Amino acid sequence: MFTGTAIFDLLLPGDARSLKAKRSYVRPIVAALRRFEVSAAEVGALDLHGRALIGVAVVAAEPGHAGEVLDSCERMVAARPEVELLSVRRRLLGLDD
């Protein structure tokens, strides 16, 4: 069993000046990520209006599959025209870790 995680650091548009506006950008991204059968949620920068940290976790039998799922998630987030993907932190853990 392998667990893969990724944290996406996003820069939101300038019109996200309230938490309500921020949610209007974050919710569709989280919903789109869940289509990859991963756990996804906003995990940081909760009080910052112009930034968002979205975490993703996947469990797989093979490390390659976990990596492929995280790659797909990263490509989807990077392709979103309304946000800028600043960085991605990834981690893969196995039973021996």
C-alpha cells in the first residue's frame, strides 16, 4: 500500500477580496479534483484572500499508480485559467516509511 499526497499553492485573482469570493474559486477546483477519486480539501491559507493551499491524498497498491493520479491532479490544477499554480509539494509513502 502506498499513500501519495500533494499540496498545491495557488494564487487567486485580484477580485478574490473576500472569503466568499475565495470560496467561489476553491470549491470548483476541489470538486474537479475529487473526480480523480482522491481526497481533496483546502488545507491552508484559510484567512488569506488571495492565496489557497489545496491538499490531495490518494491510496494505491503501486507507487506508480499513486504518482500517475497525482500527476493528473497537478495537470488539471495547472490548466485552470482562473488561478496561478505557484508550487506543488508531493510525498509518497509506502508501508516501510
